[in-house]
Amino acid sequence: MQFHEVRFPASLSFGSVGGPERRTEVVTLANGFEERNTPWAHSRRRYDAGLGMRSLDDIETLIAFFEARRGQMYGFRWKDWSDYKSGVSSAEPLFDDQIIAVGDGETLSFSLIKTYQSGPHSYARPVTKPVLGTVRVGVAADEMQEGVDYTLDINTGLITFAHAPEQDVDVTAGFEFDVPVRFDTDQIQTSVASFQAGSVPNVPVVEVRV
């Protein structure tokens, strides 16, 4: 996977527009009923980074970042200001924010996930790019200590315990996370005159699977 473990400047992603998209195939039958299916198990985020540009210095920073990624060639981290924590945005992550697994007494490694709940239905989103220094982990309602009880791969979101959690106990975690993305264009068009007049460049960014 061609990916640079560097975050797009958070000050520039603030103010951007974007969010999740899904792909649903809808077939209308002869009787008027519909059949709906999706080839995607997970949603995919799209953003427009251009809306975060506020000055010519911002444009210079954007161009440098774009060139260093070789356009669409290399992925990078993106902070989605509307959804970057395991819990509510107004609170710091807690070790019991999310149940990420249930112990079986044998499994040592678990991946971070964030579950979105609405009524009886839910969606579990894989989290592969946690933010360094924000991850907290718990087992059976007790907080664990990183480096003693478990290790974390910050580039994949994989937690590995020194000893397997016991049968039927909840494995929990709290964290901040980034979205793995790439530029969805190989061209950035800017105009100093139009930018000073209030126009901003179009800078599409799309989530990638890692």
C-alpha cells in the first residue's frame, strides 16, 4: 500500500465539506417494488479540502503537501473534524467508549472499531489510523497499560495483548483517529486573483482502503 504516515494539516481540513458515501444498487421490479443491494461492506468518505483554504499561505502549504504526495500516488492521514473520536466530540476518549471485541481466552490481537448505533441497527467501522497518544484500552471494565498489558500498532490500529483476555469479557477502547485518504485529482488549479476575491480551489479527497 502506497501510504505516507503524515496528516494533512488539520488547520486546513477544518472548514472542509464531506462525509460518508455508500453504493446502493436499486432495481425496480415490474410490480413497482424494489430490490436493493450493495457491493460495499463499508462506507467511503469524500471531502473537499479547498474549502479550508483561507490565505495565500494556506495555498502554498497545500501545494507543498500535494507535491510531496505526488498527486494521487500516495495516501495520507486526514482529520475529519465532524467524526474523529470514539465517543462524543465534546469529551476526551475513555477506555470503555467502544466494545471492540469479546475475549475467548486465546486471541491476543484485536482491531479497533467504532460502532454507529441507531435503534436496533448498527454499523461497525474499522479504525486503522488511530492518533498517537490518544488510545486507551480496557478489559473487563479495567483500564490496561500500554507497553505492559498490550502494544499498539499506530499504523494499523491493531492491539496485541501480552495475555489473552479471558472468555466472555469485553475488550474496550477509546481513541482519536484519522481517515486514510488520497487526493482524488492529479491537478490543483489556483488563481491568486480569484482567491483574493473569495474563490477557493477544488481539492477533492477520497478515503482509501488500507
